[in-house]
Amino acid sequence: MRISSNLTLAVAIGSLAFCFFLTPIRKRPTDSALAVIAERYLRKDLSADEQKGFEFEARWIRSNERAMASAFEATRLALLFVTLVVVAQVLTEKRLRKRMESVESID
């Protein structure tokens, strides 16, 4: 019982940490990559090819950010589901143990 409770607590803390503290970290690489690209293409006299290159790289980075955001969201939901399953298991074990004790006390 104690192991299940500790596991539940660890999974819940991990889920919360992932959901709230790691989400801003995934945006940092996108912002820094866009800043580097903007510095590279900062000139006013960009040729048409350079302008297309800038737009392509910016679109590519933003699409990667969207893909990462959906992956993070799926992982968050999976962690939440695992937490709920583990909590349900612990509660079921407690109820089963109480019933077993009550049956043993009747006999």
C-alpha cells in the first residue's frame, strides 16, 4: 500500500512539474532560433531569394513549434491519465482491503 501511495505521489508531482514548469522551456529554442534568423536577414536590401529563404526558415521553425506543442500536450494528457489510473488503483486497493478485513472479522 505504501509503495502505491508513493508511486501515485511521484507520478502526480511529475505531471504537475511537466505541465507547469517545462512548458516555457519548449518555447525558448523557437524564440532564439527566430532571433538568429532575424539577425541574419536584418538587412533592408534583401534579394528575392534571401526573402524567400527567411520566410521558409521562419515557417519551418514555427511549424516545428506547433508540432512540439502538440507532442507536449499529448504527453501531458498521458501523464494525467496515468495519474488517474494509479489513483484509482490505490483507492480500489484500499476498498478491497477494508472489505477483506470486514469479511475476516465476521468469520
